[in-house]
Amino acid sequence: MQSAIGRSDILNVSWIKSHLASSEGFMEPCNSGRFSLRCNSVGTDAISGNFRSPLKRLSLKWRNTCGRSVKIKAEADDSGRAASGTPPEQAEAEAKAKARSTFLWRSQTHTLLKRQMRVAVLNEDYKEAARLRDAMKVLEEEEPALRLQSSLKRAISEEMFEDAAKYRNELELIAPDALLKCFSDTTTLGIRVQVRSTYVKGRSQPSKGQYFFAYRIRISNLSDRPVQLLRRHWAITDATGKTEHIWGIGVIGEQPVVLPGTSFEYSSACPLGSSTGKMEGEFEMKYVDKVNSDTFNVVIGAFALSVDGDEDSV
């Protein structure tokens, strides 16, 4: 019998009673066609044969008369599994992804509020500007990364560089994306990739949740061997944390060969459903001075997509 405790598997009640009802710690109240079992600790081998750790708590219920099938729901076991049976590593990764998504959403909201506050100030609507300022402070109080960003900017402006270093280190731990700028510069095996993004206001429609970003890339061959760009892969993440992966042959319809000491540049664009986000990826390349050379990946470092550019970066 296959089982994954925590996934509400179906078992036969008679089988359960014969194997478990007499176990220490069980109670068996039965009336009006209802039955329930509860235990403090019981080896799960008796249930599925697939688990080695005893359950901390197990509950079983069925309706109608005894002898019908039941559902099992386990909350946790001694290995540290969550109620859903999710391994700790997966649960931790999911928690980090959720926290990151929350930060991206709050960061986008904070950016929009700041833009609206500037408009209110230009229109001399100071009451509205004050309301927007207070709303920004609330977001900063709710989101540690935003609060650290503000503290970091203040420390830099006041030349309190020891404090600035501390805030930056804390940001790197809880929200590394908060430190991204609208450019990146990485080198892999002697191939340097520089990228810069810009917001294209004329092709964007914020009222419809449509934002358009252009980016320019320079690929420089710092090695002593000629290389050819074969394929590209992009990972584009919006403010909700949703990531879209794009694969393609070459770039802008070409598979350029970049000789030692030379560069290749091109421009492209990316639509996004939020005012902030990020891009990263890699180019698949190969050396062309030898037949049947192996391919290798060149990293495109993560860079920010932001309607305000690097104005709010730290």
C-alpha cells in the first residue's frame, strides 16, 4: 500500500482497527456512525511501511457506519516534516520565495507611492503628499528590507559609513534583490557581459499594468580565443515574484562570432506587468578555433528593471 501521510490517503477502517485500535495511546469513541482515532505516538510502519519516524499526532475520521473507508491526516513527524509532508528544505525554500514575493510587491507599491508623492508636491497638494508619505512609512514598518533601504540611504547621506556597511550586510541576507541596480557586469571564462536597462515611458501604459523596458548589452571577448554566441536564456521576474523563462537561438536574429579583443553590442526590450522587476540569464557559446569544441555558458548577471532607474538604488 502506497501512502504519503499528510496527503489525506484513503485506508480501510477495518484494517486500521485491527492494526492500530489496540495500540497504546489510542481512544475509540464510536457513536451514531462516527468514529475517530487519536494517538500521541505510533510507528508509521503500521500504516504505510514508508516512514521511519513516529508521528507526533494522527487523527482519523469516518462518517456513516463502521467498516467504511476513512481519511488520514497527519500534522508532523519527528523528522521535522510539515503538516503537508513537505521536507524541511522544501518548506524553507517556499517560505523564502513567499517572503521575496511579498518584498517585491511592497517595493513596487513603495515606488508608486513615491512617484505619486512627487506629483502631489509639484501640484502643491501638500495634504495629499503627507498622506502618501505616511503610507510609505507604514510599508517601511511592515517590510524590514524597505526599512533597511531607508536606513542605508540615510547613513550614506550622513556619512555614517560603519552603519551603512551594517545595513548593507543585513540587506544582502534578507533581500539581495533590493541591492540590484539597473546594470550588471560579469565575466565568465574571459567573456565579459555588460547590461543596462532603461524604462521606456512612451511605450508603457501603467493604468493597464503594462511597463516596457529596453536594455543594451555589450559582449567583450577578453580571452585569446574566438567565440560564437549560439543561444540565449532569460529569467524575467516581476514584482509578484512570478518568473518567466525565455530561450532562443542567438540574439536579434544573429549568432555572432566575437574575436579576441573585440566586442559585440545589441539592444532589445522586455514588457513587464509591474513597475519593478529583474532580469538575469546566460548565453551558450563555443570556441570556433577548433572543430567540435564543447559549448559553455556565460552568465548574464542579474539587473533591475525599474521605472525610476537607479534613482532609488543604494
